[in-house]
Amino acid sequence: MRDYIIKHKKIAAAILLAACGMVLTYYMVKVARNPTFQWDLKMYHSAVKVFFDGGNYYDGELIKEKGGRPPYPYSPYAIYFLLFLGILSAQNAAFLWLGLKLGILIVLFWIWKKIFYDYFDERYSWLLFCLFLFWSLRAFNRAIYMDFRAGNISIMEEFLIWSGMLFLLYGGRYLFFGLFLLVASFFKLLPFVLIGFVLFMGVGKIKDRIKQFGIICLIGLFIWGAGLLIMPFEFGEWFNFLRSASFMPRESGIINPAILPFIRQIIGNNGNAYDLVLYILWILLVIFISCLVSKHILKIEFSSLVKRKYQFFLWCLVYPIIMPRFKDYTFIFLLPVFYYSLAEIIKKDKRWILKGLAVFLLTFSFVVLGRGAERTLVLEYWPLLVTITAWIMFIVFIMKNSVRLEGRRI
């Protein structure tokens, strides 16, 4: 009987893997055949061409002349990671970029497997991971596909973030964690916030973790300070860009379902400061509640592994619900955390099965309803609202089940 069950689990896993392969192939072919897609890649390619010509790649007119859509938003360091695109034609660069992102996505799946695979009974881990792979390709309004479609660097960003997480979680190598986060910040500044994970997931007592946090910050100051000395003109142009309105374009709704634009649309912002006040109050509320829950986790007689895992889930869920900008493809970050945190809830308390499955299914709502649904406020911000729901569910689960879970191994 056991052999029969194992055999069918393997068949189910194989079917899921085959389905994942077909979905990925469909995404790749669809993007590759449409010349209007990968618009961000065209901007990167144009910026590199301007760089090779000795021009200012923060000049929007020069970007336009090379065929890209301005502005180039990343730091002067980032351009050096993209120089390989400049030796190719725009079409060949698009194919290379797409293939490179697919390869990095596969490595990213491996990193997630390394971090999360052992969270379940070994008899079912592989099947659950295959189910995660298939779910992740369709969840959050197809975040992975939207990244391929836009040609954005987000998958590379997530690779750097999760590589750093791997070093932090396995062995407490905070320096490698910090360096990976610093490199990710060359492209997008917001991931730098994640260095705060050292305070919760670092090795040693709190004073040791504060020291680790301080060392990473000092390294960051040195790297960015060196850039100011080596490339003063380029950094000056970048700072001018950051000060301009284009630094935080008011993208909202389906393409940027973040909390700040959500607040703005609710109150009908007309240039006043109410949206920022409400946004700051929301951040303080979320962090205050999460700190209380985090402190509660540390007080309970969990094993150190369980404490680290629950702390990790909690603060990963906090990150996307407090950021002022969180694009549709940035939800790639949340995929393994969302899946495995809810699976943990279902695993530990069977009373949560229907609630957990309902939330899982809600991540598909946008795909079912279609892109025309963004005219409805709630549907525009569905990924954000579902994430807030998952955060609340995890907090309630911890607080309600702490006595029953006390002392149990993961």
C-alpha cells in the first residue's frame, strides 16, 4: 500500500512539473514573439548604448534617441552590470535577456527549495514543492509572467535578495547577506530595508545582531561614499533624478498595488499631506503589532528553529504591506513566504484548512477576472489586500495556538 501511495505521489509530482514546463514555455514564446514587450529591457539597452557613446544615461532624450523609454532609474553602479547588453543588437539582447532570466528563475526555485523544502514531512515535501512551483507561475496576477513581459530586472533582484537570505538562514553569514542586499540596492533602493532581518534572524544575542547590522550599514556607507568620489557627475545626475517627480511616479492600481497609492485612491489625494500621514500611521501600526507578536514568539518555549521560522515568515509578510512602491512583478518576493506560511498554518491546525485554501485561491482572482477588472478599487489592489489578510491570519494563528504549539518541533 505504501509503495502504491509513493508511486502515485511521484506521478502527481511529474504531472505538476510537466505543467510547469508547459506554462514557462508558453510565457517565453509569448514574450519572445511580441516586439512590444520587454520595454524595460529596451531602456536598459539604450542606457548602455548611451554609456558607450560617452553620454549621460540619465538624459531622457538620449535614451529616446537610442530607442528606449526613459528614464533610466538605477544607480551608476548598476550600469556596469548591464554592459554585456551593449555588445548585442536590440533583438539579440532581448532573446539573451529572456533566456538569462529563465535560467536565474530556475536557480531561484532551487534557492527556495533549499530554504523551505524541509518544512514538511519528507513523505510529502517533494509533491508540495511541485505544487508550489505550479502555483507560483500563476499566483498574484502572474507576477513571474509580468516580469518576463516587462523585461524588468526584478527576477535578478529577487535572486540577490534570496541568495542573501540563504546565507543568513544557513550559518548566519551576515556579511554575505549584507553584500547581496547591497548589490540589489544598486538597482532598487527599497530592498536595502531588508538588512533589518539581521536583527531578527542574525546569530547571537541582541547586542551581537545590532553589531552585525551596524557593520553592514558601515559597509554600505563605504560603498556608496566611494561611488560619490569615483563618479561624482554620475551620482549627481542620479541624485537629481531621485529628487525629481519621476523618482516615485504615481503608478497605482494593478501595476503598483502598494499601500501608499491605495491610501491615495481611498482618500482622493489632491496634493495634501493626509496620504503621507495615514501611510506613516499604517507603518507604525503594522510594525508595532508585528514587534509584539515577534516578542511573543521569543517568549514561547519553541525550539530555536521554530522561532526563527516564525520570525522569518512574520517579517517577510510585513515587507510588502509597508513599502510605498511594490510593483506587480515585485510580488515574486512573496511567493514562497505566502505559500509556506499558509501551509504551516494548515499543517499545524486543521481548523484553518478551509480559510487557508480560500486565501490561496484568492491569489488567482485577477487571472480569472481579467485585466479589465482594474476599474474596481478592491480588485486593483487585490494582491495587497490578500497579503494583508495572510499577515493577519498568521498573527492570529500564532497568538491563538501558542499554548498548543509550545515545545513542538517543526
